[in-house]
Amino acid sequence: MFDFPPVRDEIHPKDYHIDGTPDGGYALRILRFYRELCNCKWVVNGMGDNEKLIYDLMNVHQDQRALELDEAIKILSTRRV
């Protein structure tokens, strides 16, 4: 069994709910939820160098996803009536 390091800013599974009302804002709510998940990052203190590299890269990918989602949210927010 593999032990994962802790996650910073983890969202509790009970908060994994997106209002599915088809009211023109559903897609934006989905994007905002996934954007919030991008704040969850691996805690990399006290790891070996090789292991730290992997988790650091995964955290960088979280930042990159956040940028893409921020742009999509911005575009969709300006189109909303």
C-alpha cells in the first residue's frame, strides 16, 4: 500500500455538490467548482528529492489547470446574460 502525503486546502467530500439546475449558470458552476479543486495541493515537506519532484510537478499542474479554468470562467462570465 502506498501512503500519499497530506493535501493542503482539501475540500471535504460532503462539499462535492454542484447545483445541477439548468438555468444558464450550470456550466459556470461546474468550472468554478473544478477551479476550487485546483487550490488542493500536495504538502511536500520532509520528502526525498525524487518523491518531492513528482509532487511538486503535480502542484505545478494544479496551477496550470487553475489558469486555464480562470480564463474559461472569465470568458463564460462575460457572455452570461
